[in-house]
Amino acid sequence: MLSKGYDVLLSSRNQAQLESLKKELEVKHPQQTVHVHAVNFSDATQTIYYLEQISKLSAKIDVVFNNVGLYLEDDLSEAKDVFDQVMQVNLKCHYLITKRLLPEFLKQNKGYFFTICSALSKQVRIQAASYSIAKHGLYALHKLLVQQTKDTKVKATAFLPGSMNTASWENIQAPRLEFIQPKDVILAIEACLSSSEYAQTDEIILNSKNSQY
């Protein structure tokens, strides 16, 4: 995004990593501005406070990437209860962000929401019950967003990837080079952003050619 002339706002839980990334990016892209905010999106209060802070920025927001996620395994028969935590990170925080920013996008009649869903937005995994439920809900949120922005110039695209080569696979034995690579998503995003103003890409499904993943 920086190479395309966008300023960026990056958020994650780790302030030190954010500051390090900020310095690295500002060296590579000295003409652009990089804002960073440390947020624990599993905490609704922190999420709301974060949204209040970014609303004070002088620059308007043009593109939103809803890609916060947490994968924990559980099934419906287990005593282990991770439901609330998984729902907060994978669904509720996205709902809060969308609710806050959508009115601004509609007012300016411009903006783009990218929502990173999952293959489990249309399937289920018995060993990931809460995650499957949350990702189905996130996909429903995206579909509502598409419907509500019809006849406007606000766009929304969902990505439904299979296994992707990210840090979540660290320390796990898996053929990560055969997974979907982050660059694949970046190229798809660039294509969406360069499409004509009335072209709407509802969703993009990305799967590995390795059928096991």
C-alpha cells in the first residue's frame, strides 16, 4: 500500500514489533506516513478506545483491512470454553470497526472494505467449532456490507483463503511453500483497488493446489 502512495495505520498487540516495523517502512517509503497503535482486539473496551483514537486523525480512511484473527481448537462436546474469546477477535471487533467506519465511507461515497474470512466461512471443522461459527458470522457481516453499499461507490471484498503461509504455522510441520502465500493476497488486493469504480468483486476464494491443505 505504501508503494501505491497510501499512508498506513497498522495495529496489533505488540507495540515493540509495531515500532520496529514502522521504522523499517519509513526508511523504505520516506514520503509516506506510518501510524501504529497497539491494540488487544480480544478486549472490546480496547477496540472501542482504539476506534475513538483513529477518528481523531486528520487524514481520512480510504481502505480498511479486517484481518484480525485467532485460531483456537475446540469442539461442541468439550468442557474447554474458548467461544467468547474467539468470537470477540474473529467477529465482534470487525463488527465494531465496520459500524464505526461505514457511515464515514457512505458520507464520502468512497472507500473499500477488505475482509479476510476463511475457507471455514463456508465449511465447518469439528475440531474448531468456535472458529467455524465465528468465520460464518464474519462472512455474513461481509454479505450485509455488500448489500448495504449497493448503489454507492463504497466497495467490499471478502477473501476466503485455505491454508496460508503466515506466522500461525510456526513450529508446525507443514509444507508452507505449498500454501497460499501473502503475496497472492497482495496481488489480488491490488487488482481490486485498480478496478473501475463500478466494478464490484464480492469475494475471492484462494486454495492451495495441495489438496491436503
